[in-house]
Amino acid sequence: MFTKTIIPKKKSITINLPESFIGENVRLIAIIEKNEIENKTSNAKSIQQIYSKYPKIDLSDFKFNRSDANDFE
């Protein structure tokens, strides 16, 4: 496997492949990568915006009873 991240400056590019790829079937896939750091901060901000409109509930005294939760009768 061979990966290479580039920022093209023009429409046409040339990629030098490893010698082991010569004579083999090679698949090229081009995708646009987003900056992961920006995505994480923007995701955190969007999640905060979505959930900030809901009231905050204190669940520190909440007791979960599994047998009551699974009692269907």
C-alpha cells in the first residue's frame, strides 16, 4: 500500500510510484481531506450549539434499577 498527500497546484499531476508497483494493477483514488483539527473543534461547537437550548438536568441522585427496567409484565 502506498499513500501520499499532496496539494495540487494545477489540474494535471504526476505521481512517482514505488518500484514494486510496476507491472501490477494499481487503483488510484482521489479524495479531498478536511483538516481533522478544524473538524473536531467545529464538531464540538456545533454539538454545544445544538444541546445548549435544552435544559440541564442534575442526574447525580438518579438510581437505575435494571430489574425494573426489564420488567415487561
